[in-house]
Amino acid sequence: MKRFWKDVTSHLGYAIYSAKSELKSEVANSYLNWIWWVLEPFCFMLIYSFIFGTVFNAKEPHFGLFIFIGLTAWDFFSRNVTQSVKLLKNNKAIVTKVYIPKFVLLISRMFFNGYKMFISFGIIVIMMVYYRIHVTWYIVFIIPVFIVLFTLAFAIMTHLMHYGVYVQDLTNVTTIVLRMIFYLSGIFYNIETRLPAKYTAILLKGNPMALILNSFRKCILYGQMPNLKWLLFWFILAVIIAIFGVRKIYKNENSYVKVI
């Protein structure tokens, strides 16, 4: 792990610069620029709010904000996971010509998507003012929730980046699995009130994204303490998964060049 931390600190500047460059290039030819980063989840929020709030008569308080919090965190996770599969192949010019620890590309990708997520969280603050949400001191617990989200995403990305070099159909499989997790994570419904208690416990403990989204909403919307016990469990598990993933990348990074 000493090598890992050494590589992270020595290449952190590159990861930040790469993320900034890609952010600038993405909006270079767009009329709305960075507004698209907020407009997409905001439009989905309106769609889901209409479908589930009006058509299916959802009773969740502040339903628009409820959905927007879920979509914002989910988009960060799903984009990172999906994009990690072909990350090495998409950066073939860099990987084949210059040595760089391959997981640095993952960190750069997380900076890229993380910047978009934090802009959306800025919109969440504005919506909190609009809905007159009473802010309690429990909101500080969004920090450990963010840490668990980042660690979990990085852990999964290390393995998907590795196997994405060798398995051509992994992108399709990842998309299907993410779609299933999407519907089981409570993006547009409250798991604790909409499902029987036995299913609630299974989802909140067995599905880390359901736990993370529920924790964000507890801290921001309801002024409640998140389930720190299970957040700690998933954080430790994510760290273990990440360690194996980084070791796998170090072990096979020379073969990646040959394959791609």
C-alpha cells in the first residue's frame, strides 16, 4: 500500500488537471455549458416527480427534492462504474506511450464526475431554501456518507477497469446490473415506508446504494442520524475490495498495453 499512496500523491496533480481539461472540452461547443450537468438530473426529477407524485400519488414530503438527492448521488456512482469498464481502451494513447499508474485514471474520472455532482448538490441547497427545510446538526454526517460513496465507487471501478480490458461484453452486463440496482435503491420511493419491514432491512443492509441514498436523505431532509454501523461495514468492505483491485491492477498493468 506504500506504493499506492506514493503513486496517488505523485500523480494527484495529473488527475486533477486531466479532469479539468475534460470538463472544459465537454462544454467547449455547448451553448448551455455546465448547465447541462444540472439540467439532466433536474429534468429526470421533474419526470419522476410527475409520474410517481401525480400518476401514482406518492405522499413523500418534498418529493422533488427527495428524488433530486437520489438522482444526484446515483448519477455519480453509475457514471463512474459504467465509464470505468472501457477507461483503459478509451485512454489508449496515454496508456501505451507513457507510464502512469492505471488507477490514477480512475481517480481522474471520479474528479470529473464528482465536480458535476457537487454542482448538483449546490442546487439541492437552493431547493432546501425553497422548501424551507429545517437544517439540523445531523447534516454533518453527509461527510462520512460521501466517503463511503467515493470508496465504494473506486473499489468497484478497479475491478471493472481490469476485466473491461479482457471481456468485451462487460459494458452490457454492467448496464443491466446497474439498472436492476437503480430500481432497488429507492431513487423515487422511500424504502422505509413503501416496503414491508423484512424487505426494508434486506435492501438497506444488502444494497449499499440504497443505504447511501437513504443516509443522504436522513441527514438533509429529515434531520436524522444515518445508520453509522452499516455505513462503517460497507466502508470497510469497500476498502478491502479496493485493496484487491489495486493489487490486481499493479500485477497486470504491463499486460494491459499488449491487449489494448
